[in-house]
Amino acid sequence: MCASIKLGSHFWKRRSSLLDELNTMSESFADATGSIGWNEYLNNEHMPAESNRGYIPKDVGSTSSDEDQDDMDDQWDDWVEDASTPTLTLIHPSITVPSVEAALQHDLETHGFCFRSLIKKLKLDAIGRIKLINWIRAGPSNSRTKAELDHLLEDVDWLKQDSEEWLIPSLTDDEMLRFDFDEENDLHEAKPAARPTP
């Protein structure tokens, strides 16, 4: 028991000594080069305020102005979701179109395939949609034929919730995976049905 206490005590003393050496070297380097020291780096004091929430630079103190806050808020106001990111269609042969909406529209108009209807038919949640999209993208030319998609059934093993197959993207930066079909469906359901004209 005493041997383990001595060994533990020695370990902590050595660790403390090494940290002191590292601090001294870091401060010497910082002084010589004009860069930041190790302690500043560990405390995130080298990061600008806008990239580190909660960080207040030493020279600002506690007198932050409303103008600074407004400037930071304006950065977020400029952010707009880009609805026109090029993506591939789902039906073989796939082509690149300006957006996910354009891809879905192309498949519907050109091939008579409605991805939203397939989602409803298979009763897919977000995970199921991700699996389906990745399975489609693993096909030739990152797509599948309309016949393959029309014959899918909801009891397909790889679509089951407990299966992890097809969760890894088959296509890098696939915009179809980022598309919020839930929000899209909510918008379509919220629209009142058009009344027939007499």
C-alpha cells in the first residue's frame, strides 16, 4: 500500500514538473515570436469573440456595447439557406439539376415517379428516407430505375428501423439527404385544396 502511495505521489510531482516546464517554454516562445502562450491557448483567449460564445476579450472588459451585439446579430441576418444547390435526380439515368425541388420535379415530369408518394407508401421517417436515398445513390450513375423503386415494399429488411445498413452516404455532399421532407410535407398539407370552378 505504501509503495503505491509513493508511486502515485511521484507521478503527480513529475506531472506537475512537466507542466511547469511546458508553461515556461511556451511563454518564452510566445515572448520571442509575439504569439500566444500555452495558458492563453488552453483558456481560448486566442479566439475572437464572435467564434467563441461566452468569451469576452481582456481588453473589452464588462462594458460591451449594444452596437457590438448588433454587429454580431447582423452576421446571422445575412445567412440565407441556399435553395438552389445542384443535386442529382433519383431516376436512372440521373442528371444534375439546380436544386432538390428541381430533381423531384424532373423525376415526376420526365419519368412519372413521385418520391414523396414513395415515402408515404413505405411509411418512412427521416431515418428511412436517408436509407432509401443512400440505397438509390448506390445504384448505377447514383440512381435506380423507376421499376426498381415502384416495386419496393415497406417490409424490406434494410429499411427496418433497427437495421444500420445504408445509413452511410453513398454520395458525398448529397443535397437530397439534407432536404427537409417533413417541413415540405407540412407546407403541402397546410395549403387549402383548390376548389373546382363551376
